[in-house]
Amino acid sequence: MNDFEKKIDTLIDKLTCIKAGDFVFNPWSDSDGTDNPAYDAPSVRRANLKKYLHEHKTAKYIMLAESPSYGCRYSGIAMTSEDVMRKFPDIFKSCKTTSLYGDIKEKTASIVWDVIQKREKEFVLWNTFVLQTHKNNFSPRKPKAKEIESGLDVLKYFLDIFSGCKIISVGKTAQNTLLKYNLCNDSEYVRHPSCGGEKAFRLQMQKFL
């Protein structure tokens, strides 16, 4: 096992040990009734993430968004849904879906992968706050400042692993976090594709393609 692989294992250990708390879900250690009961869903998501990160060792860019989407909750990979995994079988050939029916689709993931698909190995996807945040009815919410701060150790560790990459901040939360905590002063900003930002996101991403 080389140094990069050891760091990825440590990162996944860090993720697994995070206690989620109320209205927060940890895809790599938590499970509920929407997961496929045929296997241990969190361990599958850990394996998916490990494979994905190993295959993006030579990425040129980190695409850093806000927090895990509904798609990531089941795939274990940032900005990646089960629908994306089905559309790109060569990329995700040894990854498994974990929801009951394996068909979770999510808009941000679909847009991001439609944009980067031909050069996806150049982009490694991650989130500023690594746990999925939700309201009482499981609809998404923006992570709180104290939540982001509590997850800085993991974010810093990830950025260190991929320290040779240029950071693309996908949305203001990522950009503001990098500046506030002096993690990166020269990241590139692109509009988040959700909430009416798709057109701007696609246009701004052309710079990196």
C-alpha cells in the first residue's frame, strides 16, 4: 500500500467515525429503512468512495460543493447519484447502489456529470461539509456555520491529499469557507447548478474543459 492509498484509508476512517447527530446523516456509517437490506449499505458506500478516489489520484481540479446531495447519500460519492452510476457503467463498473431500488436520481449530480463526463478523471468531487444535512422531513438544508467548522479537520485532510489540484468552488458556501478559514486564497468560483444556476454553471465550467 502506497502513501496515497494509506491517506485515502485514513480519510475514510475519519468519515466513518463522525457522529451525525440530529438532522444530519452520515452516508459512510449510518443506515435506515430506505437502504437495501440485502447488504451493509454503509460499507458499500465506503467501498464506492475508496474506488472513486483511487481512480482520481491524478486529478487536476477539486470540485468543492456545499454538502452531500440526496444522490451522494446513496452512492457515497459527492455529486454522484445512482442514476449517474447507471449512465456511466465503465466508470462505476465495480460500484454498487444502496437504495431499495437502486434508482435514485438527483439534479445537481446529473448536471455535473453531464458537464465533466468526457474529462471526468481530471475532476475529483468533494463537499465542504461532508455529512448530509436535512430538515425534519428530510428535505435538504444549508449546513450551519458550526457544522462546517466541526468538519474542517476532514476538509483540510482531503485538500492535503489532493494538494496539487486547483480548487473550483461550486457555490458560495465552498468559496466563503475556503476564504474564512484561510484554506485557499486562489480558488476559482462557479455558480452552483441548483436553484436556477444551471446555465451559469455550464458556461463557467467551459473554462476548465
